[in-house]
Amino acid sequence: MLKRYLLAPGPTPVPPEVLLKMAMPIIHHRAPDFIPVFEEVREGLKWLYQTENDVLILCSTGTGGMVGAVNNFFSPGEKVLTVNGGKFGERWTEICKTYGLDVREIEVEWGYAVKPEQVEDALKKEPDIKGVFVQASETSTGVYHDVKTLGEIVGRYEDTLFIVDAISGLVAHDLKTDEWGIDVMVGGSQKGVMLPPGLAFVSVSEKAWKKAEKSNCPKFYFDFLKERKKQKDNQTNFTSAVSLIIGLNEAIKLLKKEGLKNVFARHEKLAHATRESMKAIGLELFAKESPSNSVTAIVAPEGIDGQKIYKTLREKYGVTAAGGQGKAKGKIFRIAHLGYADVFDVIVAVTAVEMALKNLGYPLQLGKAVAVAEEILMGEG
Amino acid sequence: MLKRYLLAPGPTPVPPEVLLKMAMPIIHHRAPDFIPVFEEVREGLKWLYQTENDVLILCSTGTGGMVGAVNNFFSPGEKVLTVNGGKFGERWTEICKTYGLDVREIEVEWGYAVKPEQVEDALKKEPDIKGVFVQASETSTGVYHDVKTLGEIVGRYEDTLFIVDAISGLVAHDLKTDEWGIDVMVGGSQKGVMLPPGLAFVSVSEKAWKKAEKSNCPKFYFDFLKERKKQKDNQTNFTSAVSLIIGLNEAIKLLKKEGLKNVFARHEKLAHATRESMKAIGLELFAKESPSNSVTAIVAPEGIDGQKIYKTLREKYGVTAAGGQGKAKGKIFRIAHLGYADVFDVIVAVTAVEMALKNLGYPLQLGKAVAVAEEILMGEG
């Protein structure tokens, strides 16, 4: 009887309340019993995004939302700036290039956050940059980019859109879409919102909508102007992913019950406990600065392969964390504390790491890391 | 206590076995317990498609699969031929135009099937047509196009691909991908395969793969060459829609248990019973020829609005059928017999129509239509 624990940065566990709602007999997306659900979900997403902007719902993974954030607002040849500090920053660059944009890229060493001055300098040098693309939480490195400050900088340029991939950041971080001037923000279902994969969300500011009218990239499946029109009537342009949207409604209800402030505080605390407990047994965080509250990336100790740690956690203890991606593969392992996560998910993660590392010959005193986690998790707030 | 019956041409009802599988705790798409499921699903789709070709699985609605069937195999300026005999034929034209293809369109009067000679003549006249796009079952009209004969015709042209939208046709019709020379065939989850919306399937022949290498339409989310490479390793290019794929595995098991021949015979019989029962009370089918086995479109009787019939079925009897789409709106109503459907779904549909029409003042003798349905449904095979 090896119980399974899912502690990966997506898909994340789905609460039983949500699973059960989605297991109800399916209903039709154009029929009157779906309309109020869709309306409630639209309002709920605005609440979660802290925005008055439209938040579109798409049937795709988060990457589909990223594609739509490129091909709906820009045209071939337009100059844009991407921040590439990991696998998902790289993806912004790839998508922009796919659609023929003229891409400037700030390459950030993996494990570090972009310095706001880098973006500032790039925009000063080339004020005809029409869009700045960044991650909130870069899932591959466990780094959080300073979206607030970046938003202030980009906001000084009237013709420049600020586009944020918040796929793994949403719910874990307090992202103030409107206050911070985020024109387009992408979310995904299988992360903080505690759903199976299959939905992307994209908020769009009025400034971005105006620019969308001039974009001439080819688009059909991700055609945001058409989606906007339809979704205002609580319909989608194509078949709605009804079961996932019904699940989303339930998931947002759970988050509302907890309250946004508490949701963010919980993630902050779980992340903090995870980080400090790892440090207590001599492990190094992969994020040298500005660690994400969604996922903690930990450097594999000298002589132990990161993938081996991932595999031991999984095979010996039933804990599915994550290994490294791209050039970090083998060098790190990652533990998520995202979405449907509480105190004992961190306890499971930390004790599993203690036991796995001990098993792999890393010298440590069992109980040392978890004691640190307990101390923090016991704290108020 | 108004029980609900879903008899629309998608989403269709999901069997409880499938709903329960999807309600199990979620697993990770890159972890070893998902790999064998994905492998089984890939094999299962080949069985369902009657093909040795790859069948890709995408996280999108069926329309996403249609987009991929255009932008992966063609380049701007290339000449293609679309058959437009309804809302979904129109969609082929729209997608091809979106990607800058040089589109020839055969406009077919709604309610009729394309005459194979029309396609033959078009290809003779312009042998540089590089692709022919058609629906198997055109959901908006309830017409089945003669895919087999069309495949023979297109097959004579070495450089022309034959692309079939089988989103509502798959499972209801015996579509022999390989035998009939279908190069690209698109399916969707919320139809015959009895799943919630969220997955598209696309089979791709070797001939099409060769052409894909030369295509220069921009593509990122629907990049079939990349998907092919990944899916050979039982992974997807982006996050897999794990819960839907697990459900798909279960749904295919149910279909396998029944056997393909029986599956097709069942759909044929349910469709036949629906059609004959409607005719028995003086109603006219919207399909003047070659009716689809997925959905029956029925002309609203003189003086009664089709939408009114749809609404009465729904509000008074809890039966969600479908109204008309596009220019057929108000003129017809549609009843599906697709996927998780048996004898008593037809009985429900037919008796609900009898009662609804009687309610709306149409002169009919209650029991007359259903007697005809019973007679047919009692028959062997």
C-alpha cells in the first residue's frame, strides 16, 4: 500500500469537491443551465486576477494562452522584448519568433531574477519595443520576477504592452493585474487553481484590446476579439470545456471562502517552511534570489544526481515531485506547494526528502529539516 | 423532479465508468504511471481510426484539430479545395483563408451531400489543388458526405492530401482511414468517444507527414511534427490533459468490448429508428439524401419555430436536443444518437418530440412515431 502524493508544479492535486462536481453528468454548453455557471466563473476569475479587465477562458493548456498573448496583439516585424530566465522565458522567445516578431531577449542566468534596470535600459535604448514578456514565477528555476516594478517601468511607455505568464504564479503570488499595469496575464488550470489540465485564462486590458484590432498574425483557434464578443454573452467561440469550467467554478468558491489574503499568506508560509527546512540540512536553493512561492527548486548535493532524488522520492516514498528541466536536468529537484496544499503536504515533502537523501548516502540527521518546517508552520498567520 | 436527458450532437453523455475514472486523484503527465495509459490510448485510437498512421492527441476542442490540419500541411498561397455544405464546411474555408491558402470552395446546398463528380471536376480543372477538405458527418445539417468515394478520387492525385473532419462522424460511421486513403482525419472528445470536451485527435498519413516538412505556416501550439516526436515516447509536447486521456482510455475499452462492427451497427439502427419515426408523423428530414448516423436534423413543421421545439423539449421534458445553426436556425431541430446512446435514448427522444409537438399544436396521434421506432429497435443486429 504505497499511497501517492502529488507535489509537482503542475498538474497539482484537485480537491475532492472539485473532482465530484466534474463527475456529475455532463451538460450542454449552449443550454441555459451552463450560462449562470459561466457567468459566475468569469466574475470569479476577475476576483482572482484582481482586475476589471476581461479574463478569457480558453480550452488549451497554459501554452495555448501564451500563444494567444502573442498572436493577438502583435504583427510580424514588430519589436518586442522577452525576459528569458528559464524554460518558460525561453518559450516566450520561441513563440514570438514563430510569429515573426523582431525579438530582443534579456538572457537571465538560471536561478536569478531579471533586474528591473535591465528592462528599463532596453526600453530606453529602443523605445519602439511594443511588448515586454516575462514570467511571474519561472517554474523551471523557482524564481519570482519582480512583476510590480517591471509593470511600473513598462507603464511609462504608452505604446508598450506588459505581458505576464502567471501560469504557475497565479494563486501563489499576490499579482495585482490592474494596480500593477499588467496588460495581458496568462493563467492555466492545472496549477494554483487546483484543476486538471485543459484550461488557460488570459486577462486583457483596454490598451491591449486596442492593439489587438491592428494585429495581423494569423489566428483562428485563439482569436481573442471573437472570444471576447462571445464570452460577454457567457458563451465560448467553440465548444466550451464544460466539465473543467464547472470544476473551475467550484475551485474558485473554495478560494473565495479562504479569502485572497489568506491564500497568498498560506503559499508564502508553505514556501518559506520548505526553503528553510532544506537549508537546515545543508542544501542550497537553486533560486539565488527572489524565490517563488509556487515551487522550490533545490540543488542536488555534490555527487547525487537530481533525477535520482526525484526517482527515489517517487519510487520509494510515493511522492511525485519534479526533477530539473532543460539545462537544470540532473542538477536540481523541485517541490511544489501550490494550490490544494497545506501544512502536511510540506511535512510529507520535507520528511520524504530527508529519508530519500539519507538513503542515497547524503549525511544528514533525520528530523532536522522537518523540525525547522514545523517551527515555521506552527507560526501565526 | 425533472430528470435531464442529453441528446445533443456534442457534448454527449459520458458513461459513469468514465466519469468515475476521471474523478480519481490526478497523476503527473511525465511520471511512469501515466506512460502505459498514454500508450494504450494511442493504440486504442489507431484501432478506432482503423489505421496504422499516427493519431495525435491534442488538448483543445475539435476545432483546434482542424486548425492543425491546415497549418501543419500547407503554406500560404497553396491551392486547396473545401466542401462547404454546412457550418462546419464553412469552417474549413475560414481556417484555410486565415492561413492565406488559395481556397476553391464547392458550395453544397444545406441538406445535400457533395456529389463526388464535383470534386472530380474541380481536381481535373485544377490539378495543382494540394488538399481537399470535407466533413464526414456535417453536424449542422445531419448529412454524411461519401468519404469513401471522395478518397478514391483524391487518391488519384499524388500531390493532393485528403483531409476529413470526422469530429461528429467518428464512432457513428465506419470510417476506414487507411483503406479509403484519408491522409488527415480529425476527431473530438465530446462526440462519439463519449468524453467531456477538451481533446482533439488527428491521424496523419506518411504522405501528409512528408508535406508537413515543407509547410511554413506559423505554428507553435499545434505543431504536429513536434507532437509526433514526443508522442512516440508517450508524452505530449505540452502538459497532457491527463484526466481526459485517462477517461479516453476507459471509453475506448467500452467501445472495444462492444466491437467496432457492433458499434457502427448500433448507430445505424438508432439513426434509422429516429428517422423513420419522425417521417411516420409527417415530419420531413432536413437531409434530403445521405443522412448521418450521428445526428438527425428534422424540419420544423409549417408554422412552428424550430427553436420553440428545442425549447419545449428542454423546458417541459428535460430533453436537451439541439436547434438549428447558422441559416438553419429556427427551421430545424436536431436529435443526436451518438456515443453513449441506446434504444431508450431514441424512445425518450421520439416520445418527447411527440409530446412537444402535440403541445405546440401540431396535429399528430400520440404513440405513432414511437411504435415505428420500437418496431425498428426490436429488429435483429
